[in-house]
Amino acid sequence: MYSDRRVIRKTRLLALILLFHICTINTVYSSSLLSLSYRQHVDKESESPSTRNASYRKKLQLQCQCVTKGDGLVQFIPGRRVNAKGRQDDVNFISLVAVTHSFGSRMRLRSQKYNEFLCFSQKGKLVLRRNGDNKRCVFKERITKDNFIELQSVVKPNWFVGFNKKGRALKGSHYKNTRRRNCFRFAKRETKDLPKARATFGPKFTIKNTMIERFRFSYALKISGSGT
């Protein structure tokens, strides 16, 4: 009688130990599958990020460290024009939005008002596009030792966003010239830390208003040039 109880206890104990091992194996196996699927998801999203599933948007301004005239702010002018001749008063042109993807340091830059994205052309020139889903519109943000940032192309790692001393856009391949390295470095300033400035132009985006704004902008440049 007593021996039968001992056998029953040992059987129950072995059953509990076996059940514990089975649960542990299932937990490890399921966690490995989850980690593998999550890793595949991260790799897939990092290779081809899209603006539709972007998780974070930050308003900012970029100041080129190479421009000697004006404030050296990067501005997006409607009509596929981009330069670093912007001034603090040109709010509609210098206000940018960094569309950051969920994974990694990849980002897209677009105009806050006109919704045009900064992209590289096939020849390495900086252009503005209405559609930012192209891979040539994706950049990787790199931080230098001086706490400046560099915008590296994801498609062409040897292409970087840069402007010369006059504020004109440089080809991405000119980054290899070490003498111009400062022309590819920017100071990033978040808009919320800047004082509020009055908008220069307020009409809704249309072809007519775009032509008017471009005319007023070129006229303002002529006046400022003649005054200096």
C-alpha cells in the first residue's frame, strides 16, 4: 500500500517535470520564430521605406556651413529648385519636414508648405519631386565629430547633399573633394526652438500663385543685390 503511493508520487513528479520541459521548449521555439519574423520585418522595412508608414515627422531648418552670403538656409522653391540662399524671413521656403522611418536613421526631406521632396536625379543633381517614394529621395543622417549632420544617399553611398559658397546645389559625387567637405555639412535647427516669424506668402498652392511667388522672390533678390 505504502509502496503504491510512492510510485504514484514519483509518476506525478515525472509528469510535472516532463510538462515543464515541454512548455520551456515551446516557449523558446515560439520566441525564436517571433524574433526571426521581426528581424525579417525590420530588414524589409529598412530596405524600402515608404512615406505612408513613416512614424515620425519633425519640423526643422538646415543651415549649410559653406555659404558665405545670407543666412545659408536650405530652401525648397516650387518648380524643382533647391539652394542654400534662404534667409530667416523666407518662412515658406526654408521650413522643412524630416520624415523619419520607424527603423534606422533613414529619412526624407520635404517642404512643409508645398509638399515637395528632396531627391537625387540619375546624374547626381539635387531636384524636387512631388512623389517621395523613390529610393533616390531617401537619405541617411550622419553626425560628424563637430556635431554637424551629413545627408548621405541610400542608393549611392558616395553621394551627399551639398551646396557651394554661393548657395548653389552641388552634385552628390563632389563629396570626395576633401577641400569642400564643409559644403556638405549642415546645422540642424528645430523650428520649435526658433522665434516665430511672419509668413512671406500665404495663398494656397496653385500654378498661378507659384508663378507669382517665384516672381516676387526673384524681384526681392534683385533689390537686395542692388542695395548691397
